[in-house]
Amino acid sequence: MRKYSFNDFTYICYIEGKKSAVEKIFSEIFESKKLKAFCKKLEKKDIDLKTIYKEYLDMQVIKNDYQQKRSRY
């Protein structure tokens, strides 16, 4: 899975729009139900890109930790 930089993230948001970009980038991390809930949360609140990117990095770390633990067994 590719880790996007903040510049990549802002560019994708600029080209595709915030909602589409979030769906595209977070689809690798979240399963579909969680992704839909996360997108609804973004629609209700006007969250800036830095906050969304921080959430992306946090979820990336959690997923990588889970995969490393799983690969040990």
C-alpha cells in the first residue's frame, strides 16, 4: 500500500474534490461500512485537509501494526 505525502493528498483533493479523494485514499484502509461512516462525518463537519491527513496517517500506522502482528503467526 502506498503512503501518500501531504502534497500528494492535497493535489488529489484539488483534482478530484475532497469527498472523492477521501474515498479513494481511505478505501485501502477502511472497509466499506467504516468508509461510508467516515465520509458522512466529513460531510457533517467542515474538516480541513490537515486533520483528514492526520487521520490517514494514524489509520496507516494502525493497519501496518496489525499486518505485522498477523504476519508473525
